[in-house]
Amino acid sequence: MEWLILDSLIREFEFLLKTEDASGEMNAGKLNWKEVWGKASEILQGFKEVKYPVRSQHDEAWKKFKTLHDAASKLSKDEREQKKTTSETLKAEILELIKNAIPSEEIEPNPSNEEKLKGLGKALNDAGKKLGDNKLNMLTEHKQECFNEIQKVRELHDKWWAEVKKEKLRRREEYLSSVKVNIEKNHERLDKANQAYESCKKHVDELKEQIANSTNEEWIVRATGWVSELEVKIVDIEKSIERITGWIKEGEEKLK
């Protein structure tokens, strides 16, 4: 490498540290540190290899580079400190959101508390979103700490929901079992009602036949009253059969 090339590299290094604002001062937020320190390493290697025509040129070039390098180092350090402060603030805010998403012991894992856990789930999602939105503004260790805490609470939520699902399934099975029992009982009621219906119909037919063949006026009057009573009873039984049939249909619909 020639000394002119090394001077050119120093100018490039200086250019990398320039900003586009009117002040012309270095701004850490606009610097590509990977590129800056890569160029600095290249220049340092150049000083090991290059010989300037005169010592004063070497000293002047080194002084210029050293001044730029020191300024960049200070700015880089300041940026890290600022980022650390910002990161710590964000970490505290995110951890607070996570804390607010932890289910309390009072919230038992049953369906009646679903809305409460949905609210806690939203708080946890807010924490995750805040972490994602600020990942470039946080230190790696702070991001990892928040991520780990989110995972822990999410595991708690998952276990809670698993218990709720299990309880729902238990209640559903219990409910379906009671529906099946009711359907069986209603089928028994229906059988008895149908038997009563057939018995009453048969009795009415028998009485009507006896009335038609009887010559005893007094008995005919009494028998005719019996027929009327039975016919009213038959209507009631028909209504009961219709009602019980409806119950059975409702129960079978619930099982679908």
C-alpha cells in the first residue's frame, strides 16, 4: 500500500463520520459502525505497512486519524450508554406489562373466568408487541430477559387454558350424559303414554260396542258418560304424547 492510498483511506474514514445535517457534526444515530470500524482497522494495518516520504507527513496523517478515531470512540461509547439507558427503561416498561399479565391465585381455571384471562392475554400480547417494536432500541440481554419472561407467563396461560378446556370437556360430557338420561326417561314416558292411549281407545271402542248392543237405558246413560270422560282423557294423552315427543326431539338435537 502506498502512502497516498493511506491518505485516501483516512479521507474516506473522515467521510464516513460526516452527517447530512447542517452542523456537520457526527451523529451516532446516522453512523454505520460496522463500516466505520472496518475502515479504521484497514487504516491501522496501513500504518504498519506504509512509509511516508518524510516523518512529518506520517505524524500529520496519524494525528488526523487519531483525532477522528478518538471522536468516533467517544461517540460510540456515548451511544452505547444512551442505548443502555433507553433499553433499561423499555425493559422496565415491558416487564411491568408482563407482570400485569400474570394470573392471580384467585383466578381459578374454569370457564367463568375466561374473560379475565383474555384480558391478561391482551396485556401479554401488548408486552410482546412493545418488545418487537423496540428490538432495535434495546440491548440483546434486555431483549432476551423480556422474551424469557413472556415465555414463562405464556406457559402459565397455556396451562390455564388447558385446564379450562379439560373442565369444559368434563362439563360437556356431564351435560350430554344428563341429556341422554332425560331422553331415555322421556322414551319411557312416551311408551307409557302410548300404552295408555291404546288402552283408552280400546276401552272406548268396547264401550261403544256394548252401548250399541245394550237395551238397559240407565246403563247406556252411564256408559255414554264414561265414553265422554275417556275421550277427554285421550285428548289429554295425545297432547302429552306430542309434548314428550318434542322433548325427545330437543334432546336429540342437543346431542348433535
